[in-house]
Amino acid sequence: MIRYKSNRQLNLEGFHLPFGGELSPENRWVKWSWVIPWDELAIGYYKAMSGDQCRPCKDARLVIGAVILKQVN
């Protein structure tokens, strides 16, 4: 089962870390989050899945981010 809604980038300037501080706009992951075409990649990710015959799948952004993280590190 696919439950997808567009995850347009949230404004990270208003995001505060639990123990104080903020995400730096110079952080490489913050920069990458702006240039990765999440919606286009999600279309390709969900294309191979059944829309109604299985358990809900993981969010495309989570899976794509994990693959990117694995390849970069």
C-alpha cells in the first residue's frame, strides 16, 4: 500500500534541535536536501510497488536518503 504525499522541503531555519542550537545552512546534508529531486525519485521508487496489495511501504524519502547516506559514507 502506498501512502505518499509530496514532501516539499520544509524551512529548516525554524527547526531547533532538542538541546538547543540550530541546523547550520552550511551543513552538507542541509545543502543536499535542497538539491535532491525528492518527488521525481519517489515516482520511480513507487512505480514498482503495488498500490493496494501489501503492507504500507516505507516513505520514499526515508529509503532514498538511506541509500544516499550509505553510498556517501
